[in-house]
Amino acid sequence: MFGRPGAVTWIQPTTPAAYASARAAELQHHFVVETTVRLEQLGRSKSWLEERSGIASGRLSKLLRGYAQLTLRDAAAIEGILGPMLTELAFSPFGVRDSSLQARYQHGQ
């Protein structure tokens, strides 16, 4: 499930645009998991983070559930409160089965 620890089954992209969207969603998923972990470690709520980060009311919940796309501004605002995360995420990207996408995006494998 999006934004929760554990295995996620990603829809296989078949176009370059779908590939970019899938990778962005995967990155957001891992960012959200780390955000949630850090909030739990601090004993803080999502509303606390929303208030401290300046993210508009309700937007953080949408980001954490995958109903809104994470922007670099969102990531910077969250990292300003919780510390660096994007550069510290360690995960293996899901495998792409489409051979033309594999050839085009060989560094994403």
C-alpha cells in the first residue's frame, strides 16, 4: 500500500511518460515512508508537521496518501523540519519489463 512499509506492486510502465510517473510515485512512496517513521520517532503528528513546514492545510495528508504529487518545494519544507531525506533514501527501484524502456532508461534499473 502506498506510503506504508512493505512490498508495493507497481504498475508496469509502457511509455516514457508512464515510466517517469511510476518512478516519481516510487520516490514519493519511499519519502512518505521515511517521513512517517520520523514523525513516529519524534512522537509528533501530521498536523504538527503541516503547521511547522508551512504546507497548506490538508495538503500533507494528500501527499502522504499519494493523492497529490510531491514537489521539490514540499520536500524542502518537510526536510527543513525533519532533516534530509531525499538524498538519504536507499531502495532498489522496481524492475521494468518493457525492453524498449529498459534500453532507454538503463540507469534506472
